Amino acid sequence: MQDSKIGWTHHTWNPWWGCNKVSEACKFCYIGPIMRRSGNEPFHGPMRTTTTWKMPFIWDRKAAETGQRLRIFTCSMSDFFHPGADGWRDEVWEIIRRCANLDFLILTKRPELILERLPRDWGKGYRNVWLGVTIEDQSQIQRLDLLAKIPAAIRFVSAEPLLGPVRFGRRIEKLDWVITGCENAAKESRRGMSTDWVRSIRDECDAASVSLFHKQYFQGTTLTFDGLIDGVVRQSWPRSPFAR
Ligand code: SF4
């Protein structure tokens, strides 16, 4: 029941698309070529989509029928907390509340905007929302400090594209999950990822019993998705609050 090519989610859902670049990780953002193909300007801020808003209800019904919770990467083509989407976000929170069989995975590079954009009944965090930040190298580690202050059922970091070493230190205790992966961009523009950077993150995750999903790496010129680090598949998810 997975239609996304992104290995850690079942589906992607984009109530809006379009964004603005905010850091090095955005340099070769994949929404650029996708949106230009359909005649849209990708980096002039978010635009509300029209045909996708009913999808969560369809997935929610399927999840209820099968008893298998589904992960929904929300805003894979934008940033959920982009201020340009402030007028539409409350409708999304309402859908999230109604779709109790889905887990909404929300990843941002703007954690400083999260707190004032949470719904009033957020409390300790909706049980079906996983909140994450991108950290592409050590220069962005403060994003985790901001995330750590926000109550959430699951907190995660996406270290993709991993552009330099990242050392979490004691901060890792605030995390449930880490994703690693190299830059998935055209060959001529792709920036490299050292396996040692991945090993270091793996070792920190293992020492703190934090789940790790190694999404992709290059083997020569081939992009590889088998999740292997030193011959061992490292693709796992955190324990859902609904399984506790
Ligand atoms: S924040 Fe995400 S969607 Fe927005 S430009 Fe950066 S990589 Fe692309």
C-alpha cells in the first residue's frame, strides 16, 4: 500500500506546493524540475493545490479497513510551516484530527515558525503527527534545539542531503528517529556524502537506541536504496505511540 518512491513513507500529500530556498540543503531542491515541467514557478512561495485535499480520507478508510497505519509525508513539495501557507494550515490540522488512522510526517527547515502555527489543542502533540527538521550539516544543528522545545509524539531529523559531518551529542536524547541520505540530484551538480559521516550518525543512534533509516547512497555512479551501512540494512522506524 505504498505509492511513494520515498522509502520511509507510504504516501506523500501536498495541500500546497512551491517554496523559497532557505539553506544549502535547498540548493538543488527536487521541486524545481517537477514544478517547472507543469509550467509552475517553484520558488515564489506556496500555491494551494486543488485535487489532493480528499486523499487523506481515502487513505484513512483503507488504513481502518486493513488495520495498518499509513505514514503520510505531508508537504513533500513545500514546507508545511512556510508563512505563505498560513491561510490554509488550519484546514490541514482539521484533516489530521479527522484521519486518526494515518500518521502525518511533517518535515521543516523552518522550526522557528512551528510554535506559533500549532493548533490550540496541540497539548503534548497530536499522537498522529511526527515532527522533524532537516539538518544537512553541523551548521544547522540549532534546528534540533528549536524542535526539542516543542512537544511532539515523535521527533525526527532528516540528514538528507547529508552535506557534512553532524554530531548530535546529548541532543540525540530528544530524538526518536534519524533519516540519512546523499543528495539525489543530477550527476553534474550532486554534492558528495562521506560514508564516515553516516557511520558517525549510526553510532550515535545506536548508543542512544534511536531508530535510523538510511535512505540512499551512491555506489560508484549508481544511486542505491538498499539501506546498507557496512553490509547491514539500516532502515527502521520509531515505535508508534499507537503501538505503546
Ligand atoms: S525548504 Fe524544502 S521544499 Fe523548500 S526549497 Fe528547501 S528543500 Fe525545497
